[in-house]
Amino acid sequence: MDLTSDSDWTGIGLSGLEGRVLEQLVGLRPTDATAVAAAVGISPPEAEHALQSLEKASLAIRTGDRPARWAASPPRSSVGALLARRRSELARAEDLAERLYAAYEAASGPRSAHLVELLEDGQEVSARYARLLQDSRDEVLHLAKPPYVTAPEGSGQEIAVGSGVRLRSVYETDGFADALSLETAIRGTAGGGELRLASHLPTKLVVFDRTTALLPTRFDRPAAGSLVVHSPALVSALATLFEIVWEHATPASLDTRIDRPVPESHSPGAQIDERTHEILQLMATGMKDHSIARALGISRRTVQKHVSDAGSALGAQTRFQIGLLAAERGWLDRRS
């Protein structure tokens, strides 16, 4: 008879062959190995070897010597005892696994914390950000994108670096007109910080002196927590990411936000004033008129007038044409 598959027997420590022999043995009167072999369909030596293994496991009983005759032990008690032993062995194995894991945690925990820390509390993130900013001595690299949070999380925080510390920030254009991000950018650039805009940023990020980095654990929920990265390899990779984004971002300035007469540029070949130059640069990043107006502290109508005047000077009918022709004229080039 076939009650189980071979794999069922491995759970109590028997091979598939031993299990099949036991299944046949429980249905036979005491018999020799040859009869068992015939019932199972194996050779007598194979049957003899399997029967001896079952005897060691107390699942088979030898009755007689020449020739030896075999009978199955009462399955409920014999298999039950075997299962009890297996459960005890598994319990000891589980205990060993727990002790090994505790030893692993004790050894690897400090090393992991040294490379990357997880900050889950918003106040803890704010305090760490402020401390890292205060301790910076050379440069701070900053990528800011929505959604912003009121608590400092590496973006949307009032940035005030120390004297002599170079601050470079790239803001995503979609959220740049947000009051919080605009206020942060104004304060950052007021201290000599450099500002650029990009249509899409891969993540929020702050890198301090290229030794420590701070970034959110979830891009869509910046308040969910942050990672503090100390690993030199990871920090270097994040700084490289920033440099790539910085290289392709559009330079921007908030120095002329207060409405006042803006002097015409005397750069060779230039035919627009500085205000129009700023507006065209921001427009080229994908910013809408209302966002440009808020960023520069002027009215939307003023923005539209400058764009219209640029279009007339270029002979362009659409914003796309204005952008294309302005780039060809060099009107979007960075000015000193």
C-alpha cells in the first residue's frame, strides 16, 4: 500500500525507501527481508539495510535469527516517539538559531549604525539636520523637491550655513513657488548660496562636507523618517548624483526679487535686460507664469509683458518659439 509520498517521511528523519518499507511492513505478518523486498519492489540487500535502519529507529522489530524475520512496531507509539524526538531536536535548533542571531546583532548592529542610521521621529530628524548644518565647514549640497514638510527634513528647512561654507541648492520647478521652498531658497541665497532649478529631481538630499548625507526613507512621505548615511562609498555616490543634477540644472537668481528698475545688460550680443533674462531662464525650466512671478516677487502681468516683449524682439509667436530662438541667440546663457 502507498500511504504517503517519499517527501512525507523526510520530516521524521526517514528516507523515502525506509518509509516505503515501513508502509509495507505494517501490513504483513512477521516475515523475512526477501518477502519485504518483493512487496516493495527492491532487492533483498536494499530491504535488509532499510529494515536495520527502521530497527535502530524503534520502528521495526527483529523476531528470529536464521533467517531473520521482521515485524512493524505499533505505529502510534513508535512513530509518536520518533516525532517527539524530532520536535525536541527542532526546539534545540530554534534555540541555537536565536542565540546565533543575538550574537550577529551584537556584532553587526554597531557596524550598521556606523554606516547608516534610521531616524523615525520628526523632531529627531530636525535636531540632527540642524546639528549637521551647524558642524559643516566646507560645503552643503542640497536637492529640494515636493512634497515639503513644515518640520526640517533636509528640505523645506531654513538653511543658514556658517561663514565660508559653500551652499549649492537645486530646487524642483514644480514646487519652487511653494511659500516654504521659496522662503528657504531666499534665505539660502542671501548668504551667498548658489541656486539652480530642474524640472525633475530623483530625491530629496542634503550632503554635508561630503562626509554625511541625509535623505528621506520614503520620497512620497518625507515626514516618515530619514536616513543618515555615514558610509564613505555611499556618501561619495550621493555627492556624485548631486553633481550630475547640478550640471544639468538651470542657474537662477533671486537677487532682483524686489521690484525696482533693472539695468540693461551690456554683455556682447545681448538684446534683453536682466529681468527678461531671468524670466526666460525660469521659463526654460518649465515654470509657469504664476510661479515665475512668485519666485521673482513681481506680478504675473509683468512676467507676461517681458515674455511678450521678448517674443516681439525675436519674431516668435509661441512660448516654444521664444524659448528656442532665445537659446539660439544666447539669451539663456549664464551671465557673470
